[in-house]
Amino acid sequence: MSAENQGNPASTKKILESSPLSGIAVPLAIVIVGALIIFGVTKMLSSGKNHRDLIEEMNSKTFGNRWVAAYELSKFLASSKIPKEDMPWVIENLSKVYYESVDARTRNFVVLALGSLNNPLTLPVLNKALEDQDPQVKFNAVVTLGNMEKSSVIEWDKVEALLLQNEDPGLKQVALFAIASHQHPKAEELALPLLNSSEQTLRFAAATVLIHYKRNEAIPVLEEIAKLKYDKVAQGELNGAQVESLKFNLLENIEKSKWNEVLGLVTSLESNDTNVRVTTKAKLVLKVLKN
């Protein structure tokens, strides 16, 4: 399944929570990563099994059934706190499963499980997963790394390669947001060319990132976002909820950056937009810009 078709973009913002870009809307391709581990998060398929039982099961199963144990474990780790003393053992064994698995589903659930731990010991496998042959595994690895602490040792050359060299819009977007959320020195440079992308959501992602840098080149694309309609949306385009999220987060970024060059755009949203949530936010942003 393409990373482009994973769900509702309004559902997740974690990738940018600790960044000055934390208000960036997550466009169509950026979805709630780990939806598979959230489904049924309070119940394990194999009741009564703990993380050690499931990891042992993953190590003993044939490859045809291994991913089921990996799926169960990813859910368990998302809903349960692993004892600190068990963390190295868990990461070591999950890493072993990742390196030995020929099944992409298993590797994908291992990446999701490691991501839920948010531990620096997971970085070697997550960095390796950036080169995985399966696009879904790479997608989840990028998002997981984007959520790591800013001090994390991430192999940024691999993330940049996903942004520059692959053709999957979903992977390109998560790569851009990971770079932006960590305030990578090349974020501005990498975002600028994407303003001319034929992919609408890539343009929107780049323009929203560039609000932080107050780049005038982004203004035409920001105006394109501001003019989006909430209804009569063609198949494959952003729906009403996604448009609202995109505009609201655009305004949040303008508010944080205090970028007066886009005062006219904010005024237009406040006066003409048909969404009350957006117009209310625009009114608040106008006060900030005028003070």
C-alpha cells in the first residue's frame, strides 16, 4: 500500500510537536502513523502474553506467521510501559528480528514497535530502515525518526535522499517534515524547490514549512491554500476537514512567525472564509500581527 493512502491527515501532528513548525498541517499523505497499532490497542489478540512472550514467539515462528506476533507486540508496546531494565533486551531482540526478516509486514511492525519505545537505542535499526525495499517500512521509519529528540543521531543523508530521489509523494512529505521538525540546516533549501511541485500536497507542505523562514516565494502557494473550498471537492483532493486543518495550521504558523508580509492573506481569511473556526483564528492572528 502506498504511503500516500494511509488515512486522515487531521489525525496526527506529533512529528512537529517540539518544533517551531509545530502548527504545520499534515497533508493528505501524512496520516496517523501506527494506525495499525492503535486499532485494538487495549486488547491483545493473544490474551495474557507479555512483551517477552511475544518476542520469543517472533523469534521461534516461521516467517509466514511471524508478522502476526510482530503485530501483536506492536500493539502491546503502544499500550503498555516496558520496564526500564527490559528495554535493552526488547530493542536487541526486535532489531534481530528486523535484520533477519524477509517479510516486509514483519519489518514494518518491528519499526512501529521500536517507534513506540522512543528510545535512542532504536536508532541504528530505524536509520537502516530508511533504506528498506518496502516503501511502507521507509515511511514509518521516517515518521518515527521525525518524532525522536532533536539530539538524536539521524542519518540525514538518507532522509534527504528520500526527499530528492524517490517519486512517492507520501515519502517526500514525511521526509520534508522530519527535516523541518528537527530544524535541519538544509530545511529551507530543500523546501524551496517543492513550491513548484505538480503534487498539490507537496506544494502545500513546502509553503507551510517556509512560513518559519518568511520566504516571499511561498506566498502564492499560501494564497492557493487560503482559496481552497470546503465542499464540492473532486475525488482524490483534500476534503473539508483536511482543508480546515490545513488553513488553521497555516494561521498558527503565521502567528508564531509574526510574518507581517502575509497580513493581507490573513485579513482575507478573516473576512471571506466560510469556516467559523478559521475566521476566528484569523481574527486572533491579525491582533498579533498588528501589535
